[in-house]
Amino acid sequence: MAEKKYDWSAIAKNPKFVELHHKKTAFLFGWWIFSCVYYFLLPIGAAYTPGIFKVKIIGVVNFGYVFALSQFFVSWGIALYYAHVANKDFDRLTRELIDELHL
Amino acid sequence: MTMKKIIIAATLALSVAAAAFAEEPSKAAAPGSAPALSAPAGQAAPVVATAQAQTTAPAAAPAPSSGQKRELKTNKVITLSMFSVIIALTLGVVIWAAKQTKTASDFYAAGGGITGTQNGWAIAGDYMSAASFLGISGLISLYGYDGFMYSVGWLVAYITVLLIVAEPCRNAGKYTLGDILSFRTSPKPVRAIAAISTVAVSTFYLTAQMVGAGKLMALLIGIPYKTSIIGVGVLMVGYVVFGGMVATTWVQIIKAGLLMSGAFLLSFLVMAKAGFNPLYFFETIVNSPDIQSHVSILALKDGIILSGVDAGQRFLEPGLYLRNPLDQISLGMALVLGTAGMPHILMRFFTVPTAQAARKSVIIAMFIIGGFYVLTTLLGFGAAINLTPQGIISVDPGGNMATLMLSQQLGADISPILGDLFLAFLCAVAFATILAVVSGLVLAASAAIAHDIYVNVIKDGHADQHEQVKAARITSFVVGACGIVIGIAAEKQNVAHLVALAFAVAASGNLPVVVLSLFWRKFNTAGVISGLVVGTIASIGLVMVSPNMTYPTVVAAGAKKVVIALEKKQAALPAGETLTEKDSKALAKAKTDSTLTGTSMMGLEKPLFTLKNPGIVSIPLGFMAAILGCLAFPSRRSEEMFDEVYVRQNTGIGMAKAVDH
């Protein structure tokens, strides 16, 4: 294992890294929890509040259908938003950190 | 843009295939000829039936709702030619891939040389099994809204993959689950147990796929069950043994391209019938007399009397199929956490060069998978409108044939030959789907055995590239052969619950330990082992005592009710009349079933655990076991090494070494 030695604990204490991982953790777990809550509203709502799901929205299309369809768009939305933030913030912070460490 | 690339790639692959055929006819012909040859042998009768169906079909077409009895007959010549094209195309890819597969990194991770876009298509191809392709549209065609609701979880699952596991795994891993988990733990026991868990998950999933493949091929083109399993198995082994990850990836990309083309084509035709007006489309569902009568029969089971437009509207409301909310939540948990713990999905992230590419690939996969499920709604509802639920049930009670029947119907509406062509194309898509999924599973299981157990546990990591690739190829061959044997042995078994079980094991065993390894400083060897063992055993154990198993006394109790109901029906008939053929058959079967006694495989008279999906209990158990195990046996070394794992997984520093190594 003749790999280049890194001082991992020094990198872990680097302010750039601390900023990166704080931002990432908050974003990732925050949006993950949001997506789970939004998803589980679907089976829970369908089972315990079927009345709401039957309300017609447009023509014969009811709330349940629109809500299930919205799950797809919400998932795609989170994915695109994450890509945007990661490309703009997380990748930039990572690059700056690597530049600073002269790796 | 991605579509264009796929078309270019497919064209390229086709020409490569043609060249390969010219160069190596013997190599390419061997696996392909097996199914083709066996088909005419035992199947003289269905060919005649096909000819009859062709002549009678146009006559029956104008009045679809009057004759509820339907048939699904493929045109053998067209179907088998399409199959041959797919076999030729994929074998061409394998020959091309085999030349580039020289190192272990090539074999397991395509040398890290897959682009984000390619990987996105491959993930979609790896993930969408025939069950999603045929099963979900079938559920929608018979139960409406619930089928659609069921499909949602399969996409939402990718949020977990995207946000929690994809990039960290790319940064901290190499080829397998064992690589991620053994980073700061005692490598040998951790790799061994991770390999066992990977093989367990892959085997459950593979068995379900193989049995499904055998039954589907037998139904579609009349090839005997065993021959289909062997045919599919030989191709799958061929792809993996010779072409490794490169070939598997391209088989998955081709499959995803075919699947999406098929779904787009059919959705276009369905919407064309509705004048491209979604509101009119939904009104047709509500106003269809066949759907209305189908729903009123379903509603009768709950003692509710519905008719006319109310019954039609009920088709768009929840509760016709998914009747146990806890089971739904439990399945949802297994999907949302299990997908991210599936070894064959995790493995896909080692094929891309950077975390950015891993991110891009999940996002592309999400659009393909989500787009596919949205189109599936159109196919399912379109099948219900155009074929009637009664017609779909007459071919397959589970509705699995709905999409295929729809393709034939919509094609035949334009011209009879087009019906055969569309059906053959969709059958070929189903075939490619099976091949792509099983290859991914065999590769994941072999990587765990060859890389984790053989190279790193038995040989202490001392094996040169040549030996590693050789071990990987031999293991893939053995795993594939076992897959074929299990597939044949499980023909008569009930395997429907195995897919859910695979996801439950991945969610309860693999995911907790992966997440804790990547994000929790104190996590260590004891935690990995207790988490994997408890999560896996809890899921399997709960399924063994769940309603998924067969309970003879429960079956008998149900059959007794049927006997009473049918005898009442018989008594109510006017003198001289007898029950219909279907009813008297059901009565005879119920009478035999009602005498059943005994216990389930586990010696139980009735299920101990009432849910079909164990996730809601086994996932918390897996997490708790992992946390408690690690707190009970703390390890300073694991804690000290956390900085390294954490920096690596967040930044990718030091990653290039892992790829070249």
C-alpha cells in the first residue's frame, strides 16, 4: 500500500471541510426526510382519509390521482434541485478545499 | 439528447453484432440456437392455433366487449426473429466487451469508464424488471388507482439512493458492499458476512426473476418452462462470464432503450385513441360499461352495491386492491430504504469515474424510471378501456398480459400484421428485460463471492489481476448455473413474495450498516455484524411466519366458504339447470381443498405475523441491532479511522487510487 499519505484528521478539521459537510448534511437529510414524509402521506392518506382522495379536481380526475402524480414531479424536483445545489455549492467547496490542500 | 446517444449506440452495437456474427458464427450461434431449435419440436399444435387466431381475430375485433373471452397468440416467426435480433445484438456487445475485460476493475466496474448518462440508462435497465413492466400495468388495468399508487414507491426509492448512498459509495467504495463496510472494520469477518448477505438478497431476487422468466416465455412463445430457464440462464452466464460489467451495462442500456421505446409507442397509440385529450381519456374509463360492471363485482366483496358512473368513478379511487394500509407502509419502507441497499444497484456506482457522474446517473435514471411509470398508467388504463378487465382476466387472472394484449390490439386496429409485429416487439422487450435484470444480479453475487470471499478472505488480498479475473469468471459461471438449477427447482413454488423479501433484507440488513458506516463515527465491526445478521434473519424469519406461506387449514377454511356459496347458488337455480362449467370446476376444487389439513412449512396452523411485508418491524430491528452491537463492543481504531472515511466519502480525496488499484 504505497499510497500517498493524507493527514485525514487535519483535513477533517479544515474550516472548508467543516463548512462543506455541515451544508451537505443539513441539505441531504432535510430533503430526504421531506421526501419520505411526502411519500408516506400517499398510502396513509389513501387508507385513512379516502374522502379527500375522492374529491374531483378537473372533470372526473380526483385529488388522489393528482396527488399520486405529484409524487413523481416532487421527486424529480428534489433531484434537480439537489443537482443544482451540488453543482453550484458542494462541488465548488470541494474544489476549493482540494486547491487549498495542494492535492 | 440522451435518446439520440442511445440510438447511435444501438446502431453501433448492431453493426458490431453483424461483424461479430460474420467473424465468429459458431460462438454466437451456440446459445441462441437453443431456444430457437426447441420451439418447433414440442409446439406443433400452438402454431396451428396461431393460424386460426389470425383468421378469427379480425372478425372478432369490431365487437370487443361482447366476446369477453380473449386469447393471446404470438406470431412465432416474427417473435423468434425479434428474439434473435436481441440475442445477436447482445452477443455482439459481449464479444466487444470481452476484449476489453482484462483486470478485476474491468470485470467488476467496467474500469470506471462508464459515463453518467450511460450509467443512468443502465440503472434504469437494471431496476425495471418484468414485474414492473407487465405487472404494474396489469394491476392498473384490473384495479385502477391502486396499481398507480403501488408504482410510486419504486421511484421515490431513488431519492434515498441519490441523497444518501450514490456519491459516498462512489467515493469510498471499490467493487462491492464488502469494500464499503470493511473500510474501518476487521475486514475478514465483515467481508464474509457482507458477501453472505449480498448472495442472499441476489438469490431471492434472482429466483423470482428466473421463475417469472420461465413462465413468461412458456406463455408467450410456447417454449417449455425448463428450456426457457436454460435458454435465459445460458445467455445470462455468457454475458457475465465473458463480458463482465461492460457487457452487463450495455445489455441493460439496450433493454432500457427498448423498454422506453415500447412504452412510448403504446402510450402514443392509446392517447391517439383518446384524441390526445387526457380529460376525455379519464371520462372514457368512468363511462366504460365493462369497467363499471367489473368494479361493481369488486365492490360487492365489501358488501357495497355500486353501478353505472359511480362504479366507473370508483376505479379511479383507492382501495380496490391494496387493502391493508400497514402492509402498504411496510412495503413502502422496504422500497425507500431497500433500493439503496441492493447490491446490484450499489455496484452500478463503482462503474462511473466521479461522484458527479454518479449523481448525474441517478438523476437520469429517475427521469427514465419515473417517466416509465407515468406511461404505465396510460398503458394500464388504456388496456382496461380497449380490452376490458374481463378480457384481460380471461387470459391471465393476475393481469400480467395486459400490456402485451394491448400492443396486439392497438396494432391490429391499424393492420393485422402490425398487431403481430407490436406483440412480437413487446415480447422481445420482456425478454431483454429479464436478461438485463438477471445479469446484473449474477454479477453482484459473483463479485461478493470472488472479490470479498476468495480474493480478500481466502487469499488475503494477494492475487494478481489474471487470477482475480479468472476467479470472477469461474464464480459467475457457478452462480449462473446455480441460478438455472434453482429456477428449474422452484417452478411449482410460490415465489411472488421473494422480490419483496429481497427488498426487505436489503432495507433491514444492508442499508442500516451502509449508512452508519458512512456517517457515524462510532460504528465498527460488531455493529456491522449484528446489524446484518439481525436485519437479514428478522426479515426472512418474519416472512416465514407471514401470510405469504401456504397454510392448509386456512386454505381449507376458505374453500369451505366457497363450497357453501356455490351449493347455495346451485340450489337457487331453476330445476334442470346446472352450474356453469367454470363454477362446477371451482366447486370441485373447493371440495378437495376443504379437506386439507396440516401446517405450513414452519409447522404453523395460521400466520404468526399478519403482514406480508416485514419491513415495518425488521428495518427498526436492523438499525437497533447495528447501533446496540457497536455500542456494546466499542473500537478505538474504527473511531480513529472515521475522519478518513468521512473525508473520502464527502470529497472523493484519495479515490483515484481506489480505482487504479
